[in-house]
Amino acid sequence: MSNKGIDSSKAIQIVRNFLAQYHAVLDVKDPILEDHTWLVDADVTSFGFNHIKRVRVNSETGKIMGYEISP
């Protein structure tokens, strides 16, 4: 990756801030970089239910590209 963009630490920070709006973030796993996208799995709880959210973050802009509940 060139000097532009965000590193894995910044991706974790972005995901924590994003998910904390609606969930209690319990843990964030190490991000994986795939095709200019950080894939970040986070263990969250909401209304007493724990689940894993996978958030996609653009590695160049830092923008959230989407998220899903991991099986």
C-alpha cells in the first residue's frame, strides 16, 4: 500500500466508532486487507445478544463500505 490511505490501526478505530453508535463493542479482531478493502470483524452485543459484525472499510478513503452479521 502506498503512503495514501489508512493502516490497520485506523481501520480498527473507524470500525469501533461506527459500531459503538448502536452496539457495545466487546472486541475487534485484526483486520484483513483484500482488494483495497479492510475487512474487520468485531464482537458486539445489542439488547443482550452477542454477534460478530464484519465491516468493510475502504483502505484509501477510510469510508465504511458496508457491514454484515457473520455466521
